[in-house]
Amino acid sequence: DAKTTQPPSMDCAEGRAANLPCNHSTISGNEYVYWYRQIHSQGPQYIIHGLKNNETNEMASLIITEDRKSSTLILPHATLRDTAVYYCIVRASLSNAGGTSYGKLTFGQGTILTVHP
Amino acid sequence: DTGVSQDPRHKITKRGQNVTFRCDPISEHNRLYWYRQTLGQGPEFLTYFQNEAQLEKSRLLSDRFSAERPKGSFSTLEIQRTEQGDSAMYLCASSLVPGMGGYTFGSGTRLTVV
């Protein structure tokens, strides 16, 4: 799976948008971008994923550049409960005679996001 | 279904003892994963099952580690002759095949070897 690069830490004011960048310059055409977060003392939580189009759900938006070499996770109105480690992961999809399967998730160091009042 | 359950939440053991952790995945999920996480690091993949078959093991999984999923439902991870370096959070996750939607993780078992 392609390697990702994220800043080690970021700050954000409560109520403002948090924009978390991720570089994945060696991403392949069959690799998806996934975002997870981990709040202290809990297991990682799935946020969103995408291939090449921008995606939005109730938690966040994912913006992937046209060349797919980088992406940004946007939390539109950050709250104190969004303080967590955010992981950007590139994950392969594998098509074979049995159908499509997906590679395992490989976590990096992530970005520690601190939302302050 | 309340998600992925792990038991115990915390375990303190003396060096050299054996420990066993249990994971109950989401009932309809056929894939189950084990990860290990040390302080300040992201989770590291250990092994995964599809139904009862163990399909991949990481090189991190030494001979002292064994995982089972005998009936394709719950799984156990056993560590024999624990060492201080085994102290970590052990995370379990489950997913459906093909699983594009990602994994659901449990809250983990924190192991401390003294």
C-alpha cells in the first residue's frame, strides 16, 4: 500500500473548520483513501473514504486532488469532542476471479488534532 | 448489535505468564482482525481471519502468539510467556467481505506486563 504523510499535530478553534492534509504521492489507480480517527483510550473509528471524487457524509468531507497525490479531510464545525488522532490510509482494491477484495488497513502515525475553546 | 466487544479491557500480568484475550465481532461480519498499538504509535496489523480461516499473519506475530477463531464467530488471541515488550493495546476489528466500507474496531484490551 502507498505510504502517506501527515503533519504530526494541528490545532483548531471550536466551531471553525478543521482541514487535515495528507500526502500520498505514490498512490496507485486501484487505491482508495480512507480516514479514521482515534479518541483517547478507544479503538479507531471509520470516518470516510474515497477513490477520486470528493465525498461527504454526516461526519466530514473528503477532498481528493485531481492527480490523487493528496487529500484533505474537512470537519466543517469542529467541537471539543473532535480532539483525536486522525489517520489517513491508502488501501488497495484487488480484483480477481472471485470478485473485488480490499487490502488490510495499514496505519501510520497520524495527526493529533486538538480542538480548543 | 452493540459493535465489537473485547474482554478484558485491562490486564496486568507478570512476565512469563500466559494471557488470553477475547474478541466478539459484529455478528454478520465474516472478517476479523487483530492489531497491536503501543504508546504514540498507530495500530500495527497482527493477523486476520475470514470466517474460521486465518489468512494472513504479520511477522510481528512471534511463535509466542497464537490466534484462533474456531467457529467463525468470536476470536481469541493468546500470548505465551509474556515479556515486557508485549505491553500494548490489543485491538480487534471486524468487517464484511469485500469490506469497502472499512472496519469496526473494539475498544481494545490494554496489557501491562510487569
